[in-house]
Amino acid sequence: MIRHTRLIFVFLALAWAVVAAWQVIEHSRVEKSGRDALLRRSHDISATVSKLVRAQRFFGAVSQERMEEALASLVSTDGIESIALLNREGEIVVSVGTPIDFNIKGLTEKLERWDPNLLTVVNLVDFGTNVVSGSGTNLSPIFVRPRRDTNAPPREEGRFGTPAPRPPPGEPRPALTNLVAGELAGTNAPPRREGFRRSPDFGRPSGMSEPDYQTMLAKRGLHGFVIALSTEPLLRAKDADLWTRTLIVSFAGVAALGVALALRNVSKSADLQFRLLRASELNTHLRELNLAAAGLAHETKNPLNIIRGLAQMISRQEDAAAEVRTRSRSIVDEADRVTAQLNEFINYSRPREVRRAPVALNAVATEVVRTLGFDLEEKALHIHLQPDLPRIEADEQLLRQALFNLLLNGTQALDRGGEIRVAVVPCGEGTVSLEIRDDGPGVAPEHREEIFKPYFTTHQKGTGLGLAIVQQIVLAHGWEITCHPNEPRGALFRISHIKTLA
């Protein structure tokens, strides 16, 4: 029963572990799903920013003021912390929202960075030159036209400012792309007059050197952008899911613990019922034997006493023959032996009424050892008592009889010079086990259950009732007695569930 209960406890623990592992996996899946959803949103926002930038360009250039206004409308959306447009060198050209603190080299390796409350995504859409690879693309470059300097002297402007004066008749008009290049380069010099280019894309003006163009491309050209999204919604959903999973695991643990405690109580109840059933069967048997013993004592002891008395009288007659006196003494001895057996039988069949009281176990054991003094001296045996035997709750007279029978059984089984040890072992919850060990021949495994049955004995002169009486007394107290092998040799009798007193 105990083994089955332990297996059930192990099964419940494994079931709870499976539930806990399942909830951990589900929580990880929910967290990953939330991260994926936030990344998908960043891709959608990136596509929107890309379309917005391309819609704002005119002849390859976008106004910084208009770009900031357009991006500010996106940042006002819930969850977007900031947006920054980058040049080729990874520097911020246009930025709206919360200032972004980032390392462009670190970000360009993974394209994303997860902070406790922020998700930063970089360069999802290319505007001209890929920041990650550093290689050029087929896309036309887009430049950011800086804010106008209100303190600068007025300059001739074309499409993006006040109308420039018309050139004299016969001279060609200046190219619009050159006008834009002049603004991007930040110069007030009039652009070089060239033929009109019909392409809306921005290219290097013929009046600008290649190094200057590349410098302007690196400083004012758009090559990517950074989006910072708040992870607060993800964290709230993650915390809510974590609390839910924790409650599920806690409820599963409480349920498993409740089932385990219920099974433990059922196991203890079944064990108690089994012990009560055994005690009830023994009591029924004792009541039946009590009636038989009373009749047997009445029918046998009285005639036996008469026979013993007559034989004793004959043995004392001086004129009787020596052989007659010898045989008469043999009759007296046999009558005494039969009387002793009848007394043991009557003692066994008598109902046990336990009168519990505080008992000093050490004093009772010492008195029993003193009673067995003659048997111990005859075989040179030694009984060692534990010096600190506790006080227990028991019937002192019945306890003395049980100890006497156990120690007498040991002295009969031991060879000359043997030893018997009496000690107690704590069992927890205010109970102890009384152990009586000897170094005799021991009890065979097949006899360890049989020796407590009436009339079973391995001694030639034994009656087979000594250990049966011990078990009867033990069960009447609500205890339990078992026989085990002693190491390295001998037998061990253990009386369990003895309640101690403070």
C-alpha cells in the first residue's frame, strides 16, 4: 500500500511538472507572437515612411520642414516613439519624436534592437544607397533640403523660392536641377546655366565637381531610417499572460497537493482499518477461547491438583520404596508443568483491558531484567539497556509481561555468553519504536510471521504462547510488533507507534 501511494505521489508530481512546462512553453509562444506582431507593424510603418518620403520629393529633393511635419503626424500615432532619417554615414538628417540613442554599426548587423521598453528597427527600406552593405543601388538618390537661413542675404532661387529674374534675350534658362543643387550645397552663387533636364530625378549638376557631389550625397542624401516603437503594450500583454499562467500552475499544484493529501489520508485510514480488523478478529477469538479456557481450567486443574497432592504425599513417605518415591516426584514435576501450561493458556485467553497511565520504561525494563537474573547468570548472558529510555503511556502490568516474555524468549534462544540490547528509536510526531536485539541464531524468514501465532514454537520445551501473548498486549495498546533479522546475526523485535510523554 505504501509503495502504491508513493507511485501515485510521483505520478502527481510529474503531472504538475508537465502542466508547468506546458505553461512555460505557451508563455514563450505568446511572447514570440507579440514580438512578431510588433515587428510586422514596424514593417508596415516602414513601408508608409518610404512612400511618404518619395511622395514629398521634387526633383530628387525633399524639404526638411515639410518632411518633419509629415513624420510628426506618424509619430503622434499610438506606439511610435520616434522616426529618424539617416544619411550614408549613419547620421540623423531628419528626426521627430523622442531623441534616439543608437549605435548605427550595432544596429545594422541585426536591423533591430530590443530594449526593456523600446524596439528600434533600422533601414528596412532603401532610399538610394544601402547602409548595411555600403553598396550602391539602382534607386535614384533623395536629398534633404535644409531649413532656410533667415539671416542669410537673399539669393536667386528658382523653383523652391522667389522667382529668379529672367535672363536676357538669347541666353538659355538655368537648369532646375542646378537650382536645387545650389540650395542643397548651401551656396548663394547662381547656378551654371545649362539646358533644361526633363528627368525629375536628381543627378550631379554639370557645374559641381564629383568630390563635392559625393560629399553632398553623403551628408544630405537619404540612405535609410530608424523607427522606435514602444513595447509597453507587449509588456502589458506579457505580464497579463504570465499572471494567468502562474495562476494555472498554482491551481494545478494546489490540486495535486490536495489529491496527494487525500490519498495519504486514505492510505492511513486503510491501514488503521486493517489494524482494527485484525484486533477485532483477535478479540473475537479471545472471547471464544476465554469460555473454553474457563471450562478447561475447571475440568483439568482440580483433578490435576488432587493427583499432584497424592503424588507429593507418597514421595514423602519414609516407608515407601525408593523407586516409588522417585516416580512420585516425577508425577509432581509433570503436574507442575501441565499446570504452568494451563496457566499460560488461561492467561492468553483472558481479555485484555488496557489501563493507560504514564510509565517509566527504564524502570519497568530494569525490573524485568532483575527478575530474569537467575537465567542470565546460568548462561552468562548480558542485557544492555539504553540509559535514557523515555516515559510512555501504557498499562504498566501488561507492558511488564510483554517485556518479560520477549526477554525470556531471547534468553532461551541465545547460547552461552550471548547479548541482548534494549533501545528506542524516534519515529517522529511524538512516537518511538522499542527494539530488542539479540545475537542468537535468529528467526528464519518463513517463520517471522508464524511465531506470533498461538502454539507455534521452535523450542522443544516451549508452549508457543509467549510471543502470542506479547502480540495480544501490543495490539491492545494500538501498537504493532514485527520481527526482522539483526545485523550481523540474531533477531530484532520492533514494537512501533509507542506514544511518548514529555
